[in-house]
Amino acid sequence: MSNDNGLIDEYEKLEIQKKEIEQKEEDIKKRIIELAKEKKTRFLFGSNKKCFIKEYEKVIYPEDKKQILELINKKGLYNKFSSINYFKLNPAILKGEVDKEIADLTKREMMIRIFLKDIKNE
């Protein structure tokens, strides 16, 4: 088994660094929020940038959406709030399970995704 010019090892290092950076970013965001609350402000300043901290309300839906869907239907709001489920439609188009007229309105493009897996687990 060859090392493939070190590309896989380099990619693995970048993935690890990315996770570390994302974790550090989350930690810093929490510290920024705490500092803004301490100072009772929505603005903090760095050397080159101004940071705006905005609190907003997020809607969290119940895990079982049956009741909310029934009410939306009953109140005649389904068409207003429904949308295409691309996660279900995409594979159906690729498998030819959707009417040709609908599928013909879409384009197909080849994509490449790279995954890493520990060698030791094989």
C-alpha cells in the first residue's frame, strides 16, 4: 500500500485542524456573548472589526410533526407553507422514479466527495 504522495495524510491534517478551529470558534463566540452581556452592549470592537451581537428567537418544532401538519392542513395553510423536499426528490429523479416531464426540468452534474477512514479499522 503506497502513501499516495502524502495527499491523504495532508487532507487528514486539514480535517483535524478544521475541527479544532471550529471548536475554538464556538468557544470564542461563547466568550464574546458573555462579554457583551457583562458590558450590557450589543457591540464589541477589535482592532479592525466591529462585532454586532444579536439575540433572536428560534422556533423549535415538535419531534412528532403529525399534529402540526394536521392543523396546517385543516386551516388551509398547507400550500402556503409546504415546499419541495429535495432530499427525497433528488434520489427519485436519479432513479427515474419521477415523471420525465419533471425530471427534464432539472440538470445533472457529477460531483466528487472525499471521505477519510482509519486504516486500522479495516
